[in-house]
Amino acid sequence: MIGRPLLKATVLLAVSFTLPAIVPTGVLTGVPTAVQMMIPASLSTGVHAHQQKAAITRVVFNERTGTLEVMHRFYLHDAEHAVRQLIDSDADIIGNEQTRAQFAEYVQQQFSLKSASGEALVLSPVGHEIDGNFFWVYQERTLPANVTSLQVIHNALREVWPDQINTVNVERGGSVTTLTFQGSDEQLSVALE
């Protein structure tokens, strides 16, 4: 119940910025100025949502299953536009399974892991899916023995959009280390505890 007055004020503020003629003068009396100032900013972000090209990948050392699991998440909108440049101008990632499989294979070719000595940690494809506004690609392999660090390469969509940012979260033993590929980053490393 604590959030309800703030929610009511937020809704009223949102309405006042979108339909000023409907909200009577004085409705916002008593609403803190800070809250009133937040509403235009939050409304404007919806208008320009998803301007930045970005993907997130999780690399999980799953001790319970004995696998190294990799999950890539791309905005479906980005994948839609990318397949038209990468595969075919008529490619349809939403309506065509072959296009989805081709995009998943592309992602797998653009992502790799190596041990500290430079040995490739080969990943096997597990699958791919559309889930809401996202396109997911899954890979895995058995947990590598005695790995103290990883070298990571993640170039997916970076040749399509130079400003593409690929974030990789490496999760092991309860800790998470984040690598961010942007600009001229080709390969980044993470020490594993």
C-alpha cells in the first residue's frame, strides 16, 4: 500500500504531460517536486527506447550439472534487422525457422572462449528461441578442468553496427565478472577465482 500514493501521483503526472487539458489545475498539489521532475524523463525514455545496440551473454560454470553454459540474448528487433544484412534482404527471423537457425549459427561463430594457454574451449549448440522481445542462443560444454582464466571473443553484430556493445557476464562460484566489448575490443580476459 505504501507505493499506491506514489503510483497514483505518477499516473496523474503522466496524464498531465500527455493530456494537459484533462487534468484540472491543482491536482498535483502536494506531490514532491522531485517526483514531478522524474516523470518527463521517464516518459521520454519510452519514446527513444532501444536506441543503443546491445546484447548480453551469460557464461555460467554450473558445478551441479558439470557444464559450462552460455546464453546469448539479443533484442529481437536487432536480430530482425541484422539477418537482412547478414543473410538475405528478405530474411525473416520471426516467421522462418531456417533464418533463426542461420542467425544462431552466426552468433556461435562470432563467440569463442579460450583457456589462459590459448586452448579453444569448444562449445556445442544447444538451441535457440524467441522469447518475447528477445532472441536467445544457447551453447554448452563440459566444465573445463583447471581453468584459472578465460579469454573471451564476442563479435556478434559488431560488423553490422560499429557501436554494438556486447556484454558478457561470467558467473562462477557465486561471483560475477562483467566484460564489455565495444569499440575496437577484440578479446577480453577474466581471471577466475
